[in-house]
Amino acid sequence: MKFRSQNKAVKLDPNTTDTLIGEGSVFEGNIRSDAGVRIEGQMTGDIDCEGDVTVGEKGVVHSNIHARNVIIAGTIHGNIHTKNKLSITSKGKLYGNIVAASLAIEEGSIFEGTSKMGGTADLEAAAAKEAQPQGQAAALAKNNDSSESEAVYKTW
């Protein structure tokens, strides 16, 4: 039996699902996947996924998620950062903040948090701003406010 670490680097297709946490299963820990992840059970821990993350109707996740696309039909407690689209179905519940290029929320779903949307450059800037220490972000915001007010003044 050979393990992945003994073989040459294997790059999985992000359009496939290689990880499933089934209904009735409880998983605690972080997941890093080059392909998709589907959660039908319970999970606690962060998810970093090159593919799509799907949380099924009975799935309950306490996690921060970074993925290409996220589909929520169950419950997520945590922040989500998608490169493309976040979809919350009519039975989905999200308690956390999001950064996404596109957002679809169906009637009947629950979303409690803030959202930041935009193109790829906007999302990267938002992610970088979130990653800055609080003091640096406040100083940067103060500098931006003064330069913006000067720019507005100059245009009048």
C-alpha cells in the first residue's frame, strides 16, 4: 500500500468530490482538499478547498470555509470566503460573514452576518484588509478617510 506522500504529487480535479462526511458522522479537525467536499453530518474545524463545498440539508458545520463555490442546504456557523458563488438554498442557514463574487439566497433561508461582494480584485483587497491587524486597519482607514475627503473637496 502506498500513501500519497510516497508518490509523485497528485493534483485532483476540483470538479469532483473526494471527501464526504456522511449523515450520522461527526468530524473534528481541519480539512484541506484539492477537490470538492460534501458534508451531510456534523463537522467542527476549518475547510480550505480548491473545489466546491456543499453542506447537505442535515449537515451542521462550525467552520470557516475557503472554497471556489459553496452551496448551503444545512447550517453553517462561521465565515465563508468563496472565489466565485455562494448559494443558500431555501432550507439553508448561515450564521457568519461572507466574501464572495456572487451571492444567491433563496426565499426561506436564513443569513445572519455581513457580506462583501465584487470582482476578484475587490475580493482580494477585502481579504487582505480582514487579515491586517486591527491597529493597522484603523490607521489605514483613517488615512483613506482624510485622502477621500480631500479628493471630494478638490472636485467641488
